[in-house]
Amino acid sequence: MAAAAVRYLRAGPVEPLPRPELRCVREDERAPVDQGEFRRVLGNFASGVTVVTATTPDGPAGFACQSFSSLSLDPPLVAFMVGRTSTTWPRIAHAGVFCVNVLAASQAALCRAFAVSGGDKFAGVPHDAAPVSGSPRLTGSLAWIDCTVHAVHTGGDHLIVVGRVDALGSTPAADAERPLLFHRGRFL
């Protein structure tokens, strides 16, 4: 199944998927959970902040992502979720590889730059190439995880991306600086 997903991703341009219908109940029924209340309650869960990057034929691509997690030790897998309406994800999916950059507390401005749509997100952003994929590894990040796309699953209005870890490491900043956290709609 994973091989089929990777073949699909490498077959050609990957178009953004249409926004799915999210209702789980009939039109004449009340929605099970208010979206505003959902965000408010789940905002109590603090999460780390990352930037997912890849090198594409059009140049480097990346987006801010707070839904990153380790998934499996054997084999080494990680996962992140990306909105199905993302315009950056299809470029990264087509590359078939990516690097997850774990941001430091001092990198909130960098996160904001990668959270916006369009523009050259890499303008003035120092980076080098991750050792296996060649994806951008952002200077000053606490850690990096170099991956190959292993599987992609649908999950409502998001995609669940599973990556096989090919290489990883932490930087000297990891010992001296705190991670960037997101809690209740703001950075900590």
C-alpha cells in the first residue's frame, strides 16, 4: 500500500484535493460539535511547532505545522497533518521526501513567515540540505528529521502524512534553547 502511495505521489503533478463535506449528520440534524468550541477546548493542548520543507522543481517549498508527532520506533516513522486545501503540500508530495524542522522559541517570526500562503518563504532564510533527501534544513532549528513519504491517509479536512525517517539530528541550539510552543492561539 505504501509503495502504491509513493508511486501515486511521484506519477505527476499532484493537484490539491477539493475541500470535503465535513458534516457527519443529516442536514436537518444539529452538528455534533460547534467548531468554535472545538478550537477553544483543543487550544488548551500545547503543541510544538515545526516547518516541513522539501526541494521541488520550482524551488524550495515549506509550511508551518504544529500537528507533528513521532509514530513508530520500529520502523522509525513520524506523522503530521496538513490541510487538504494547502497549496504547498502537493509540491512536497510530488517530491516524495521532506524534512521536518523543529523550531526554537526564538523562531516565532520564521514560523509566521511559513504560515502564510504564497510569496518566497525562503527569502533571507539560511538553510542547508538535509543529508538524504536534500530538503531544506533550516538554520537555528532545534532538530531536523529527514524523511521519505511512507503513506498518506485522509482525515476529514486534513491529510495524515506518514514519513519514514532516513536521517535525523539535533543542533547545538537544542541544548541551550527551549522549543517554540503554540497554546491558546499564541506562541509560548
